[in-house]
Amino acid sequence: MASTNSSHMLTAEPADSLRGAGLRPTRQRIAIATLLLGGAPRHISAEQLRDELLSAGQPMALATIYNCLHQFAEAGLLRPVHHVGDAVLYDTNLRDHFHFIDVETGELMDIDPGSFTLPDLPELPEGFEAESIELSVRLRRKR
């Protein structure tokens, strides 16, 4: 399963959540945390986040957004999910779960890991341990 770091418990205040994850609460990070953390779980791209920030009256350079998203992911506040092509969506759901990916629209849908059983892991190379398991089922509509 994908690993989660439960030591970064989200609080009511975005600045407190950022500090708890070891990040300095800059204006940009607070604006992003306000939109992403503590709400309903979702998957979002940097471009979608830029549009939401603009709508909220917080215009921000796309490079700044990417930097913040990478920092949030490294701090365990978000999980990057590689989906269609080279695109990355950021998942706010940190619980263990997997994804369906609609290859035509790029939409990600969560799969409850309790809804099926994975086989045992293959034997790992000597000196290694499993950090996480990522499972994505790529979907295409029947024609």
C-alpha cells in the first residue's frame, strides 16, 4: 500500500498544518494549503490549482505552485499520482488506496483497498524494503 505519514495531522489552521509538517508557512503555501488541506479528498493538477487560486483572488506563478506541491508531497501532505502520459495529479487522500484512471479524460477515481486482495509481494532484492505499493487500473470506455 502507499505509505502515509500520520505524524502530519491536519489542523483547523493551514499555517499550523504546514508547521507540523516542517514547512515554513509562507503566503503562497498558506493559500495552497487553504484550498487543499482539510477538505474533501480530491485529485488536482498544478494547472487546476492555479485556476482555483486565481478565482480565489490569489494569483500565483505556475512555477511557484509546482514548487509548493513538490514540497507538500515531500512533507507528506499530498501524494503525487502519475497518471496519463507524463502528467501528475496531487492526491489529498493520504489513506492507503489505489486508483482507476480514465485514459481518455485523465480522471482519477479512488479504489478502496478493502474491496479486493493483492497477492503477496515478490521477494525483494537483498538490502531493500518495500516503501509503498501503487496500483492504478487504466480504463477505456467500451466502443
